[in-house]
Amino acid sequence: MPTSSTDLPGVAELLSAAVDALGGQLRDGQREMAAAVGRTLMSGEHVAVQAGTGTGKSLAYLIPAIRHAMAKATTVVVSTATIALQRQLVDRDLPRLAEALTPVLGRAPTFAILKGRRNYLCMHRLGGPDQVDEGEQLFDPFAVSALGRHVKRLHEWADSTDTGDRDELVPGVPDNAWRQVSVTARECLGASRCPVGTDCFAERARAEAGRADVVVTNHALLAIDALENRAVLPEHDAVVIDEAHDLVDRVTGVATAELTAASVAAAARRCGKLVDQAVADRLSEAGEGLSLVCEDAPLGRWEHGLPTPVAGALAAVRDSVAACRAGLGSERREDPAEATARKLALALLDEVGETAARLLAAFVEEDPAKRYDVVWLAEQSPASAESGARSRVLRVAPLSVGGLLRERLFGERTVVLTSATLTLGGSFDALARQWGLPPEKAAPKAEAEANAEDPVPDPDAPRWSGLDVGSPFEHARAGILYVATRLPSPGRDGLPAAYLDEIASLVEASGGGALGLFSSMRAAKQATEALRGRLEQPILCQGDDATGLLVRRFAEDDATCLFGTLSLWQGVDVPGRSLRLVIIDRIPFPRPDDPLVAARQRAVDSRGGNGFLSVSATHAALLLAQGAGRLLRGMDDRGVVAVLDPRLATARYGGFLRASLPPFWPTSDPEVVRAALRRLATRP
């Protein structure tokens, strides 16, 4: 039995012991990945590992992570993009793995899950006076009573929960109710000042994480820890990023800020009686002024600077926030209720003031391609607006997060990146650029072969390597990639009649079992409405019910079809006969009027690159690969991925997109595909 770190078994021995104990089968790709992760954690050189569905990648990174944590008496952080994978790791994989490895490690490996403070009940707010914000009440008695009922339920739940974790409350409550019983990191008094700090659910979760070998978190919290210089995660020297294809989008989301007249008004309300009324009124008036000038300002991305009236209104907001902060005074001894009110006010003031200042500073650099931030004005839908009415919102987002990731993540920790989809166009380099990493190492050229166009190596660039361990699936034998080249290119006015006919013929041939992945909710609903009366097979549409329930109904009946949009591209895991046909209506390019996409493409073009290929085509390739990856989820699965958009075969960028997909057997012959689907329909 091991008595010290030098006595620990090697990664290969631990993997073999775990697979035997769990009754599984050791795969070559799993063994290769585990060895690579183990080497990375020893060397400090980063690695990106593409591991197809069925490889067993969770074990392949958890085992070397556990060994590293125990050998170095440290913590390894595992970050995921989805709650589903977090729950799989914490509820299934890690408990089973800990039990399997305890006999050979000498003690049980420990693990914990950690989320942002807002995800936990705040006992201080829960036990304080009614915190319902008048701005949340919408002046609607029905909304007020509904909010009150939700808050009352939260008070009752607080007496029985052991964790205070919002995700354990089933069914959940709306965001406006949860806000009444939780705080952000900025709003928190701190354990030492809070009267119930010793009972704090968030502090308890952090303490547990600090003692664990492996801490499971999400990309957003990882980004906050790395980018905002706030130590929210325990001390750690290594990070495993699962679902790494989503990292850039999640980090961008954390680094994006927005400002509305409603948020300014909320900050003014929070100041309440804490500052002189004239000072609070000045901030409220600045918010009203911002609302007026935004109504007259052009929607979309602002390339050439802030409109003069908007700049003036933002300056007024910034200065009014500073006056309110001065009115609140410096931190002082005060009773907990006053301290809480002051902290809540400061949190909103800081958020509003920092965003206003960031918007004002966004255009200091004259060259758009060199700016740090992109600024745009958008319409905010009634559903997302606090007031319940349509309003406008100013947004500011980083042009790129690669530099931040390179400095704050790859420069500080050893990083393992993994996903079933990391090579786009046959290379890791497309995603590596977004992560802030240099192109993958190539064999050095002889001096005579080098030329002036070769990039000059950066001696300070993070060192990394890429590894594709493949998939246990024989894609060319198990699946067909059908591209409907005889169809017209998709238009802007919904699905053409020919597309609806093609979908109908495919579903009829397969006898159902179809997952329709559409580029828009409008297209998904159009297809559903057009085909429900035309086909015998039941068709479910995203939005008819909770997505999880729809997926369950789809999985339980192999004649049922499920149509939906983006969230289904990565969220459906249905092995077996129930999913034998994946239909993709068009190449999922981002919207051409997306402000961030347009700015990033222009920045690449200005540096002499191909902005469309680097940004839009890379985005489409990633989604296509994720969508096609829904087909084969088990070793016995068989089926067809049908892409109705002929550009996948005919456009110049089609080769890049096809090279990003699993290596299915390709065809453009509809009769061949329908015959294959008919055989699948009768297959036991």
C-alpha cells in the first residue's frame, strides 16, 4: 500500500485497475490519452486532446489528475461547459472512480464541486428584512404575489437543504426570486463581517473545495478566477478543460458587460437613503438621459466612435456614480443591516460605473482592428428586460480573449484541453488561435527550405502539443454523410418547399428516429408545422415542453422525431435505434450582422488573413461537427447525417468544413440514402 508520493502506482497501472474494477473495457485511445495527460502534468507543457465519443476520456484525464494531486499535495481543477457534464462527473464518475482506486492508492481520492457565489443561498439575506426590490415588482399585483410565493418556497427549502445549491432545487424558481436570497461576490459582506458567516453555504463549498484532490467547476468561474484577479478557486497548478470547444464563448460571455437605463435606475434605488437624495436623483436623471439618447442612436455595432449624445450621457452616468460612491463614504463599523444595504448599493454602482467607463474608453485606439473592445447597441426583448418592456441595451465585449487566456491561464497553470471536437479542417490550429496559442509545433525546416513567409517563432509563446486519439467507432461503416447537392442553396425566407419535401422523404424512409437540427427556431417550427399533418411519425418541437422532457420522449419511442435549434446541437445524447437520422438544414454560419463576429472578421482581414474562414467558417465547422456527433453515441449505433445545404459540397470552403466532420461514408445520391434508411428502419 502506498505510503508516500513516490510509492504511487503509475497512470497506466491506475487506469487498468479502475477499468477492471468498473467492469469496463480499456481502449487504445483511452490509454494513449491518459499517458499524454500524465506527461503533461509532469512536464508543464500544455496539451490539447481530441477524444471521440466512446473513448472514455473522463477516466483518461481524471486518473492522472488524481495521481498528480496526491503526489504533489495539490488540487487539480476540472472545468466543464455544461451542468450535465458537471453532474456526471460529481454524481457518477468520481464516486465510482474513488471507490475503485482506494485499494491501490491507500486512501480515497477526494473531490468537490464549486460554483459562483450567486448559485448558493445567502443565509444573511434570507434571514434579513424583505429584500424584494420595487423594480422587480413590475407594478403588477400578479407578478408581486407570484414573486412572494417563490421567495416563501425558498425560505422553506432553506430549512432542509444541506448545500444551498440552486441546482438542487426542483422545480426551480425564476431569476428575480433567486436574486432575493442570494448575493454576488461583490455584494457579499465577507465571512468575517457577516453575522452568519460560519453557516454560509458558499464558504462551506469553498472550504470543501480547498481540501479536495479534484475540484469540478464551470468555464465561467474558471474565467473569473483567471481573468479578474479574484481567487475564487482553491490554489491549483493544473486545469483540465473538458468541452474545450466552448471555452472561448464562455470566457467571452464573462468578459462582456452591458448597460441599460434600468440598471442605472436600480443602482440609484439601491442608494436609497444611504446618500443625500439630490445625489441619488442625479444618478437617476443620468439613467433617464441615457435612455433618451439611446432611443435616437443607431442600432448595431459602432465602428467610428460613440455618438456624441451617448458619450455625454455615459459621462454623466460615470460622474453620478462617483458622486454616489463618495456619498456612501469609506467602509466603516456599522450594524449588519446597514453594512448589507451599503454593500448591495456599492456592487451595483461599481458595475454601472465600470461599464460606463469601459464604453467611454473603447474608442481611444483609432484603429478598429487594434481595439480591445467592440461596442454595439441592441434591442432588449421584453422577456429579458427587468421592466418587462422593450428597451435598448449598450453592450461591450472583447474583440479577442486569446491574449487574456495566454497570459492569465496558460501562463499561470498547466492546462489540458479536451473535447470530441477540437480539430477543425483537420488541424488544432483554428481553435489554438482563439485560445491565444501559437500554431502547433511543426518539424523544423532545414535552413535552405525556410523562406521569408514562415512565421518567426516566439520564444515566449506557451508550449503545447495536439493529440487526436481517434474514436472507437468505425465511422465509415456505421454512418453515412449525405449532402443534398441537387437542392437549391438556402435562402433567407424560411425553408424552401424542396427542403420540406427532402425532410419528409428522409423521415418516411427511416420510419422516424430523426433529430432535426435547424439554424433558427423559425425554421424548426416551420418544418414541424408543415410535416406534422403530412407524416405518420410523431414530431416534437423544441419549446413544446422542457427540453429534457422532450429528449426523454424522443429517446423512448423510435418512431418519434425531435426538431429544434442550437441548444440541441450539443445537448442530445441518445444512443440506440431512437436516433438513426440527423438532419441539418443549412451550414450554421453565425449571423452576418452579429457585431462581435463582424468585428473579429474585420480584424483578421486587416492583418492580411481570411476573416471569413478564421471566424465564420470556424464557428460553422465546430457546430457541424457537434451536430454530426449526435449520431453515433454507442458502439452498435448506425445511421445517416443528412446536410440539406449543397454548399457543403460545392463551395470553396466546403473542404474545410467536411474535414472537420467525422469520417462517415459520403454520398450525394438520395436513392442510396433512402435505401440505407429503409434497411435501418427494419433493423432490430
